[in-house]
Amino acid sequence: MKTLILGLGSPSQGDAHVGLEVARTLHALLEDPDVDIIEMPASGFDLLELVAGYDKAVVVDCIRVSEGEVGELRRLGLDDLELVSKPPRGRGSEYRAKVELARTHAGSTPREISIYAIEVGDCVVKSADLAEIMREAVPRLVAQIAREEFGATVPESDWY
């Protein structure tokens, strides 16, 4: 099954790079020639173009949900994105619009699209504390995705 791991974020945006870090680590662990990785900024891309030709897509990002705890792991389906609060500067609405567009073109999108994220809260956490929380959350999310999406068991000591 041809699979895409799509890591979203930017290393220059602090917490926003966790999607990239999780995607890179997961891809290296799997060592599967049928699994590709693409790294993209969190906005300004066409989801349909990226996922075309894949059977499955795993999207990894950070997220802000009003009742979420910082560092909490989230697994979302396309329908769950309606529950996500709109982050500053409209990023959330732009992301949901692209997902809505993907739903209307079901023939050109993967049969499975899973979205995984780490809750980053409302940015009131000090940056040093947030960095530590993210350092702890990234390996947990890599292990969760490996188990749930690829049936792989990854001993923590093997990769961090």
C-alpha cells in the first residue's frame, strides 16, 4: 500500500515544527520503500495535489483545541476538524477548507486519511516549558502512529 506521511510545520515557528519532527522520525523508523514523506509549511499548499496517487495519507501537525491539555496527543478524522477551534490568523479555517475540498474529490484522494497532532494550547505556556512538553510528546506520537497506522511496535530505547 503506497502511503504518504505529510509533516506540517516550520522549524522557525517553535512548536509548529513538531509535525516535521514526528514525520521524519517515523519515516526513518519504518524504512519502508512504499512509505514516502513530504514536509510542508502548515499553510499555502494544495492537499489534493500532495496526496494524489497514494492509498493512504498520514498528516502530522500541531493543533489548538479549546479544552485540550498542552502535550496531549490527538488522532483526528476529517470530520473531527469541525471541532477544532480557529487558531490566530485563520490558519484553521484555511486547513479545513482544503480538507472539505478533498472530500468532494473522493476519487483522487487516498482511501484513508488520518490526522495526528500534538496539542500546543493557547500559547500562554512559557516557551521553555512548551519545548520540554513537545520533546516528551514527539516520541509518544511517533510510537502511537507506528502502532495504529503501520502495525509496528517501536521500543522507545531504539530511537531517542
